[in-house]
Amino acid sequence: MSTILFNEIVFGPIISRRLGVSLGVNLLPRFGKYCNFDCIYCECGFNSDGKSDTKLPEILQVREALLNKIANHDRTLGDIDTITFSGNGEPTIHPSFPEIIDLALDIRDLYAPKAKVSVLTNGSGLSKPKIKEALKKVDNAIIKIDSAFDKTVNLIDRPQFPYSVEKVIKDLEDLKGVFVLQTMFLRGEYNGVKIDNTSKEEVEGWYQVVRRTSPREIMVYTIDRETPAQDLQKVTVQEMEQIVNPLRNSGLKVSVSG
Ligand code: SF4
């Protein structure tokens, strides 16, 4: 597959389906993927594809790249809506993630005060107090939970450590009303095993996760580009709308991206 790797520490701006005009910050290697999940839909490819580079940027390099990009970015798309930590893997893996978040917030306040600071994370860092505190400070802590069931998470997201949805729900206790829940809906087959996180049982379980974690907002999306696993299918916008309707009707803010 053609993997999408971000070869700069700060990239963009790009138009994000969910966040608007976004400057991306990649705290991972510039030429390789580095993640503690190995999602079958990851646009960066499988972990085994991305071992060519393992070097993480230093704090000062991130500072310089961010300042430089904010001063010199292409303004044809308009003002920056968000500075988004995403890139070639899981951003909270970076050993200086909390310090870099403080730095980004300071730079934002000084040079792009209208921009939000967002982090796309798989939630694996939530059990570390410093990472959780950093996630509390940003405007949008966007945390992925793709299923209420460990078995399904192990099929779709393939955490490379013992993962438990129950533990993530507990870790989110003091982020209630603050974090943004992000869920990828898909179906298909991988290694001969059928995968569908839109079944009745899955959706009921997911509603429970929503009720128990009380996200401030929910972002639901589906496959948009080529995926490393070959036999995966998009879920239609209409289906996702049906899934989220009861949540919307109960007053929750939900966005759907097809
Ligand atoms: S958590 Fe994100 S970066 Fe990591 S494998 Fe999954 S989609 Fe890719």
C-alpha cells in the first residue's frame, strides 16, 4: 500500500475532515512509523513496514519547527484552526510529550491565540499521570476507543501491550466532559477473521462506553484511504448517522465523517 508518512516535524496546514485548517506536529520518526498499537486501518501502514527510522525529534527541534511554520505557513487556506499532534504514530510515546505540550500551548498563546491545540491519541498514555495532565491542558484531547470489547480492539487496533477497555474507562474518569471520543467504524476480514464493529452487540457496548465516559464530544469516522489490511470496507455515512442518532437525540455533540 502507499503509506502516508509525514516527513516533517511540523507539516501542513492541511484541511482536516474533523478539525478544519490544521498544522500537524509529528513527534515520531520522520521516515518511519512508531506506535504501540498496530491498527489494521492505519494510514501509516503496519508497524513492521515502518522501521527505517527510529529517531524522535528533540524538544528544541519541535520548538524551532513550530515557530518557523507558524511564521511562514501557506495562508491560502486561511487562519490555523488547530495545532494537531498526530503524525507517524502515537504522540504520547515521545518521552518529552508533557513538556512539548506546555511549549506548544505557550507558542499558541503568543503567536496563534485563536488556534486550538489538539492531540490524537490511542489513550495508551492515560495511566501515566504526567501524560494525563498534559492531555487535560489541551483544547481537544481526542482519544480513540474503537470497541467496547477487548477481543475486537485486539482484532482492529492490535495494541502491542496488555490492553483493557475497562482500564481505559477507569483512566478517563477525571476527563469526563473534557475529552473527545473518536471511533473508527469499519467491517471486513483480516487473517481469515471477520471484523465488524457496527453489529448490534458492538453498538450497544459502544453506547455503554459513551455513557460511562461522558465525552464532551464524539467524532465518528470510517476508512478514507488505502489501508494496510486489504479486505476492509467503509461504513456508509447513513449507517453511522443511524448509530449516533440516539446519542445526538440525548444532546451529545457528534460529528460523522465518511
Ligand atoms: S493508533 Fe493511530 S498511529 Fe497507531 S497504529 Fe492505530 S491508527 Fe496508526
